[in-house]
Amino acid sequence: MNELLKMILSMALTSLVLIPFVWGFGKIFNRFLSKRKIYYLWLVVYLFLTVPFSLFFLSPYKIVILCG
């Protein structure tokens, strides 16, 4: 349970930094980036926040402990 809480907290802190960064980047470089590129930036943010990337770095044993 402790690992799951750390993972959720990590994702929340990442979103706290990542969302304003991408929003500001899009506003500053709006005339240089097409709408498609800005869309892909937000798609990366969405994927990063919905898929817990820390699971990729855990061993299968830890994943079993977290899930069961």
C-alpha cells in the first residue's frame, strides 16, 4: 500500500509541474507550432499521467505485491 501511495503522489506532483509547463510552452511558441504539434504535446502529457511509468521500472515481483 505504501508503494501505491508513493506512485500516486509522484504522479500528482508530476502533473503539478508538467501541465503548467506544457501550457506555457504552447502559449509562448503558439505562432511557431502548428495546432497538431500542440495537440501531440498534450497527448504526451495525457499518456504520462494515465500510465504509471514507475511500473515499468519495477520488477515483476513488486508488481504482484502492488496488485495483489
